[in-house]
Amino acid sequence: MTEWSYTVRVWGIRKRPYRKPYQLRWQVGIRPHSESFLTSGLAESRRAELITAARAGEAFDVETGMPKSKVRKQKDISFYQHARNYVDLKWDHAPAKTRTGYADTMATVAAVLVKDTKGMPDARLARRALYSWAFNKNRWDTEPPEDIKQALAWFAKKSLPMSALAEAATVRKALNACAKRLDGKTSAASVIHRKRAVFHQALAFAVEAELLNENPLPALQWKPPERIEEELDPECVPNPELAESLLASVADQGARGRHLKAFFGCIYYGAARPGEIVGLSRTDLKLPRRGWGMMRLHESRPRAGRPWTDSGEAHDRKGLKHRPRSAVRWVPIPPELVALLRWHITVHGCAPDGRVFRTTRGGIVQESGYGEVWRRAREATLSPDELKTKLAKRPYDLRHAAVSTWLSSGVEPQLVAHRAGQSVAVLFRFYAKFLKGGDDEANAKISARLAQRKRPS
């Protein structure tokens, strides 16, 4: 860590019989420093520089004897290099999905923080080079294709220095880029907030590395769009009758559909996230012949892609969302899901490693596969007008259907949050409209109480 001092003494220049005869001496704190020059003019120029910095109240580096502004200028690196340093810092302890988020943000910002655009690669090549190579640490030891190599060399040469980010206009340019998609349209609010958060962390790291005096982001007058996901849109959520019809339609989609019916059932009846189900093992289930069973959720396997995981597999292995790696969530499952799972295991068996759900080759169930089955089931179940809406658009909407059904059934929100693997705060914010679903009942109770006051005594 650099040691700074404001105690500076600068002495006069003395001449000695050496190759560089003019010597300047000064002291920072208790440490003496000296520098020799060929001419008296050069020595006087350095002396004036030190005196000016000292009179301006600038801190001096005890080690080098130089004022802070000069030390920072000597340390200054390009944003491109700083972004790679930031990715390197975060990589080893980040899940694969988070790594893609870092790369996405750094690629977005690095593409606009350049000195000029002369000779700049086209947008698609630039994006591929930055996202897939410059900010993917797993590929740093791999020789890239020639066009990628040239693109990376261009960004390394043209990237703005970190000192430029002390200017509000430069930071604003980066934030504006975070708010746009590659096609120029405005990004979703959740994407903008995520990119801004990562960019903020990168700038905080620059302060820690003494590349910036302070993080310029908090003081900047730039307001991103309001969050659009504060409340769940009820139009997306199928009611219990429709949800069961969709599950029946899934089974009608051939062998793959029959294999996935219980998979979708876990999302609907157990409010599990798809990533929590793909690795579900037979030992994670308690399936009695009658009554309710239990489902043990202890890990998530989101798909990030082979280039981003340490294992080289497409799916990463991590703990439950926003929970410690060792956290476990036991979810009671109704007889309907117990029967589905018992039937599934009897008919299809399990993978050699115990996984309940697998592809025909024994691999992890993919979004592309179950997404296609869900699309066809939706087309077979909904009316033409309903197909144009957001109703049950994604398999994930079955999870929303489960949580909303529990809430509308009168289950305590604290228990719903526990079973769904959410905090109570998130539950109240995200499912606010469903918590208001008991208004009619509440109004009737209030009316009955008010009516009591009108009765004659």
C-alpha cells in the first residue's frame, strides 16, 4: 500500500562534476530523494513541479518522492487492461453465470471507451472478441483466431486510459452503453441495473488500485429506468385448472413430453426453479404410497456454457439461489406430484448417477429441449387469442402459479417464502398483487363489523 505524506521540503540545485551535473534534492516525510539532470533547465523544471504540487496541498509518495498526480499518471493503464484485471480478480470465486455477467458488462463498456473508431472491428466481431475472449479467463491461454487476435489488439491500443473515467462525460457514455442492446433498442431494466452494478464494482476496484481518486458513479446525475420486475404480472400466471391442462398437454407431446411431465410437475407443485430440478436425485425424494411427500433441494445447475465453467460442462453446479453452498430446502409435495414422480421413476428409471431427469443420452435436461415441449403444449392448450398474450409464456410461470396458488389458499407468507426459497421481503414485493387477492373477503368482514354499529340497541 502506498504511503503518502504532506511534509515536503525541496532544496536548491547543486552542480557536481558528473555526467549529469545538476542534482535536485528534496525530502518527503523523513525520507530523502534526489534526481540528476543534464541541464540546469531540466532540473529547475522538476523543482518547480515539486514546489507547485506541495503548495497546492498535494500528497507525495514517500517511496518515490513524487506527487500523487504524477504517481497516478505513471500507474495509469487502459480501461481494457483494467477490465481484464477486474475479471481476473473476480473469476475464481464466481459461479459461471456470474462470470458471463462480468464479461457482458465489460464487453459493453470497453466497446465505447475508446480514443477513436478508426479501424474499429465491426460490431459483431468486436462483441465476440471482447465477450468470448478478452473477458473469458478460461480462454486466456488459448490462441484465438486471427480476426479475433486483430480485434483484441485494436482494443488494447485504442482503449481510453483509466484517468479519463474521472470525467463525468466518459462515465455517462459507458452508462448509456449499458442501457442499450446491440440492435440499439433499450435493454430490459433488470439488465441495465445488473450492468451498472458490475461497472460500479469495477470502478471501486480502480479506486482500490489507486487508478482513480474516487468512484465517479454515485455523484453522476444518471437515472436508469425503473425496475420492471418489482411485481409479477398476473397475466403471466396460469390458474390451477389451466396449469393442470398444460401438464396434460405436455404428456401428449410424444416420448419426450411424457418424460418431462414430472419435470414440469416439480415446478408447478413444488415451486422449484428449473435449475434446481435438472440435478434432482432419487435420494432427494420421499415418495410415500399415500399422502404428501418431500423434495430435497440442495443445489442448482444453471446452464452457462462450457467456456465459462471450471468443469468444462455446459451446466454449472452451485448452491441454492442467494443461499450458502451448504443450504438445503425441504419442500412438501402434494399427492399429485408424488404420484407423477413415482410413475416417472417406474417407467423411465434414473440415470446412473441417480438423476431423475435426463436426456435420451443420459445428459442434463436442456432449456432448448423442455422449452420446445412447453411451446407445443401451450399451442395445444391455449386459444389463438391467449397465445398472443404472456399467459404461461415460459415454464418458469408454473413456479409463479405455485406461489400464487399457495398465497390465495391462505398459506402464511412466511411459510410460502420458505418453501419457494425466497425472502419474505421479495415475496411481498414480487407477489404483491396476489397478496391483495383477499380484498373481497376482507371487505365483507369490514362491512359486517360496520353493520353492527347501525343496529338499534
